[in-house]
Amino acid sequence: MSDLLKELKKERDFLNSNNQDIVNHVYNLCIKHIKFLNSLGNTNYIYEVPVILVGFPLYDLKTVSLSVFKKLKKAGFEVFIPSLGKIYISWKKI
């Protein structure tokens, strides 16, 4: 593999690891909001994925939204995306 290809792969791997850090951070923020709302008796929420996060590189809103959506669905929440950057979350049936 040429040096250029190695450099491109290294950059892509770096971006993918940053993206995963961003997804985890946004997911954790969402879970904090859910816990707070649950303590108030709410059972649903429309989470707005932040467009930018201070201290993180720029990211694709659609990619991060879909990744957080999948993590929430895997965790057992009822979820759907009403529009770009928004995730409807329900835990009423839990």
C-alpha cells in the first residue's frame, strides 16, 4: 500500500473514531434528558440533535442522528425521526 493510501486510511479511521465519540456523547446527552423528563412523569420526548458541539469537530447531522436513533432503538425505546436532526422517543410501553 502506498504512503498516500496509508495516510488516507489513517485519516478516515480518525474521522470514524471521532464520529463514534460524537455519537456516544450525543446519546449520553439524550439519555440525561430522558432521565430528567422521566423524573417529572413524562413518557415521551422529541430530542433535537445539536448541530454543533463545543470541543468536537464538525459532523454530519444526518449520520449522527441515525446512529443515535439506532442506539435508542436497540436500548428498547420506541423511536422515529419526524425531521432531520429530531428524534421522537417514547418509553410509555416500558
